[in-house]
Amino acid sequence: MDNHSTIFQREAEIKLGKVSLPVEILLSEGGQLHLEISRTDFDTGSLESKVYQEVTGTTKRGEQVIIKDLICIADGNPSLNPQVIEICESTDKIVRGEQITIHCDALGFQYKKPIFSNPDDNLKLLERTDWRVGGGNYADWSVAAKPLADYKTRVNSIQKYQNLVRTVRLEVSISGVYGGMSRVAGVTDKILEKIQWASSFVQGTVPSYSILKIIDDGEMEYIQLRNLSPNGGGYCRKSHLLLFMPQYELPSYLDRVFERYLEIEEQLELRKILGFYVDSLHPNRPVNPKFANLCIATEMLAKKYLPNQGSTKDQIKALIDELDVQFMDLIPENGSLRSQFDTELEELSEQMTLEYFWYKSRNDVIHGGREVTTQEIIRDYQALLVLLRRILRKILLQGDTDGLDRLNELEPANFIFR
């Protein structure tokens, strides 16, 4: 599965300043969006290097095109790199609260079908009624996941080659929204973004859908293309994910954490924290930067959750004590702490903060030094990964893990090679 292969293509004419430019809109399997000048005889000397906040145009099919945050580099061989492109059948199309269907193709999102399920069945992830969506509108919506036809091949390709590609179509049904197609897309984007961030704890990938389509009466009314970052996180790597669980657990998990996530997202800066956490799962990175990301995520979470607790070790101790998170079983026998002190942990507890058992590896990786071996850093990384997951589990689920078997199995034997 080639993540550079083209999955969407349109010819269009756009207005770039005073220049009418013939282009080809191209979106790749991996979510890379760009424009190519489609005429070889076009005089590129008339282009200017700058960032255009909004550019408009028309496709050869007569559809309206709106391009946002277009970076034009005119030197040498010109390149045109947009962040978002909207293609609309009609800019006059208005939605007046009726039910609308939206399809979004997500990269790296995992779907585990029940053994005897119909392969065409959707998995309903989450639904809400009377959901405030701004502008005085209250919407009813539901989100379901459907694996792409060659889902297994796609996941195998991601795991083998670490090339992030589409795996699942997220299907949204929403009613109660009033406005144009861009407004419907904006409301849907916010809902999906929150759901994907909340699920990143168990999915191991950041929000990443590259194409959104609004369908009305079976006809395509609107398409939004998004340019994605090439770093998608854990890349469906089995050894790092929690989602290998009975299929009903993902909807149950989302239903329990969704409002809680929204409540604390800004206060705890959870996007940053979960971003560092997901980045620490990247299979192609050396252990040092991955471990550093875990350290940053844990320290940031401790500082945000319980501010004004003094030093880093005091913040971490206060966080673990406040949440009543078990940690003693995670201290690796051959990690940096036990390698330095050849004594029992109970005796060490009187000398230092055991809740911060990875501090020597942390200082070595972030500040430099030669006191800690790579193997000790690896063991501390594996232990801290479990600890951070236990902390996030406590914060997001607030102790409600009934029926979420895999979220109860955050045991050291599963992650730490002693």
C-alpha cells in the first residue's frame, strides 16, 4: 500500500493575486495535499512567493473551490502547498436542520470486528442529542466507523512499512444544523476532532482524517481536503496499543470519557500531553526521544493537574498520591534507580521520592550524561509508559473501568522486560 498514491484529483482554474492559474488538485493516500500547475506552457515568472490566506477558483466540472492558507514558493520550480481545500457543488446550498450524512476517511484508525460479525456492519462509536453546536443550534448526531474494504492489508502495510494510510471511514449523521456547507463541515470537524483526541489514549494515533464529504440525497454536495502532518504517532503498532479488546469496549470507553475529556481538555492542555504520549509510540524513533516525550507529558500533566507543588519530583509525587495510582510494581529491577542503589525499595523510600523512579534516565536523556545505560533507559521508558497510562486512565475514566477489560490490564508484565 503506497501512501504516496493519489486518491483524489480535480482540474481547476484558480485566481492567485492577479494571475489565473490552471492547476491540478491532488490528495495522496497518506494525506499530503498539493497543487500542480497543469499547463507546461504557463509563464511561472508571474507568480509571487507568499502565503495566501484564501484563494478561490472553479473546477472543470463547475464546482466552486476555496483554498485556505496556500503557501506559494515561486523560486525555481514553483510549488503550491495548501492546508485546506473546499470544493462545493453550489455555494448557495443552505441546510435548515435536516439530517445530513458526512463521510470522513481516517488514517491509522483501528477497527476490530467481532468474530462473527457481518463485514459490512458499521461500529457505532458515539451519539449525542441536543448537542450545542453554536449559533443557537442544538444538533443530534451519531458517529460510526466502517473499515475500508482492504482494511487488513492497509493495517499490515502500516505495521510493516510505517507508512500511514487510510483504514476506516467515519460516517456521521447529523441534524439540527443551520447554514452553508462550510458550517456543516466545521461542526462535524469539531465533533470528530474531539472524538479522535479522546480515543488517542487507546488508539495511539492523533486525529487524522484527510477527506470529508457531505452527501445529500445520495449526491456529493461538498468535499473538504486536508493536508496532514506526516507524523501520525503509533502507526497501529500492536505492541503499544490497548485497543486489542472486545469490540464493544471502544464505544463504551468513548461514551464514558467524552464529556470528561471536553471538561478538562483546555485546563490540562490534553492535546499537547496526548500529542507527546502518541509521539512516544513512534516505532521508527530511538528510545531516547521517545522517553523524553513521555517525561515531558508526565511532568506537564502533573504541573497542570496540581499546580504550585514545588519541584518536579514534588509535583509528580502529589499527582500520584492525589489520584492514588499504583507505581511500586512498575519500578524496573534493572532500571536506572535499582542499578544505582543496591538495596531494598523500602529502605530507599526514606532517602528519595520513589514516585519519580525514572529521574536518572530522565536527567541523562534531557541534560546529557554517561551514567545511565541504554538498557536502563529502555526499561524506564517501558515502566513510565505504563505509569502514564494508569494516570490518564484515572483522570479520564475517574475509576469507572467496569467492562473495559483491557484498560484494567495495565500490568507491568505486559510491558516491562525485567
